[in-house]
Amino acid sequence: MVSALLLGSISTVVDTSELQRRAFNEAFSRHDLDWEWDREQYRAMLAGNGGSDRIAEYARSVGASVDADAVHATKSAIFQERLASSAARPRPGVAETIRAAREAGLRVGLVTSTSKENVTALLDAVTDDIDAATLDVVVDSSRVERTKPDPGAYTVALGELGFDASQCLAVEDNVGGVRAAVAAGVPCVAFPNENTGSHDFADAAGRVDRLDLAELRSLADR
């Protein structure tokens, strides 16, 4: 029986994938890098998890030497600014599913590999639709030693909630997130974003294009 619903990234709440890609490209320009990631290229990159590691790996692939952490910090600042000024809305069914879960007595969490600042920017952007106070646990990159696909973020969430993995259900929008949940023993449903729809979510218990609590519980029961 599902006792907790764990949303696995900020893009399970709002589809920020394209906003993130554009923020990367703007950061490259600010750092005088002649790089531009198009959608096809970025979609391939999203098969793994990112941050400064994604920048460093790309730099190695093109034989460039860059301060990946500095570029990523610029990208994060741009992303947060753009998100704050956007008309961001939760993805289909997300706000309704959070409310339904709370009404059904489930605990709800956000279990991410992104920064605390990105999480704050997200929750501020959707404050009219989702009350951050309704989240029982929020995990960000500052609370773990290793980010996804390492299962550490889920281990932290389970410990804080006091639940066994089998009592929880995760929803993830990318393959690395699904792998992290499964490695922690948490059943996971894939909820791809606009740039991860073509990825292989074979490890997930199911795949949906909108959130619905009854459907999620049914998939978890399988």
C-alpha cells in the first residue's frame, strides 16, 4: 500500500527542460564559449544526469578546458531568473495529485538532485498552485554526497519519513532518476518531460503523460 508519493525532480512538477537548455546556452555565451546545445543534442545528454559534470564531460569531448563549476553557477543563476519571470505552471495533474494524496492521508515529498536554490525558485514559481508547506520532505543536492543515479536522495527521504521503500512511490522524468529510485527499492513511475520522451524507461513500473493518484497507485500495486 502506498503511503508516500515522492516527486523526483523539479521537471516532474514543471517542465523546465527547455528553460534549462536555454540557460546552458546563455551561460556558454557569457563565458565566451562557442557552444550551443540544440534540442537533439541535449535530449541525448539527458540520458544521464547533469550539472557541472555534464559541462565538464562536453568540454572533454571537444578538447576544451573550462571551469565547469563556474559555468554551471552562471547557468543556475540564469535559470532561476528565467523561471521567476516565466508563466510556469505545474505539469498536467501534478497539483491535483498532490492535493488528492494529502486528502488521502499520503505523505508527499520532492526528492531531487538539483540545488536548494533551484528548488526554491521552482516552489516560488508555482506558489499559486502548490503550497510548499504541504511537502513533508524536500531533498536537494546539499543533503547528499552523490547525486542521482546514486540512490542517496531517496535514502535520505525514506529516513526522514520513517517509511520502508515499499511504502513509497516515486515519479521521475528521466532515466537517471528512475534508476536512483529503483536502486533505493522505491517503485517508480516514469513521467517524461518534453525532452526525455524518447528515452528507455524499462526500469519503471509504468509510464504516464499526466499524473493521477488512482492510476499511480494502480501501477504501484502491480
